[in-house]
Amino acid sequence: MTEAEAEPTIFERIAAREIPASIVAETSRVIAFHDIAPKAPVHVVVTTKAGTYRDVVELAAGDPELLAELVAVAHDIAAELADGEFRLVFNTGAAAGQTVFHVHAHVLAGGLEEASLGG
């Protein structure tokens, strides 16, 4: 199966409104929604609408302006939901915890401590 024939990712299906989600922000190329299994009081997934890039490294190399837009949306969400203080996490690769291979970031906020970085 070629990449063009691949099934849409869950994030592409959310962006297409095929799967319901609690959407908190959206631009023409980026969508953000509450994580269904939150790991912090504020846990929002920010992703590209198209599944062109598997991870943040590919996105940075292929479309740095889109990466900047994704980060700007994350910042705006944190400003609204967490007084601008937040952690932005990109998991890259299965061993790092990436389970959906469509670039996305997690905005985490709300009483996080430095010690909470460990697994």
C-alpha cells in the first residue's frame, strides 16, 4: 500500500469531524482538542490537520512555518487555559511513547512539578 492509499490517521479523522472531539482551537492547518486520557489537569493535543509528517523532526525539516504555527496555537491555548505556563511535549518514535504516527504535541499544564518529567 502506498502512503497515498493509507488509511487516514485518527487525527485526520478528528479534523474531518468523522470522530468527535472536544476542540479548543483551530486554524486552516492546525487543530487542538482535549486529550481523551489526560496526564495533567490541562492536557490538549495540538496537531496538523494533514498527516503529511510522522513526527516533529520531519515537520521541522519539511515545513518550519507549520511547526511555528503549531507552537503558536499551543501557546495561545496555554494562555487561555493555564495563564501561559505550560509544558509542550512531542513524542518521537514508539520507544519515546509516540502511539499515533502523525505529528502532534501535548500541551500539559496545571500544577506540574519538575519531578513529573520521569516515567
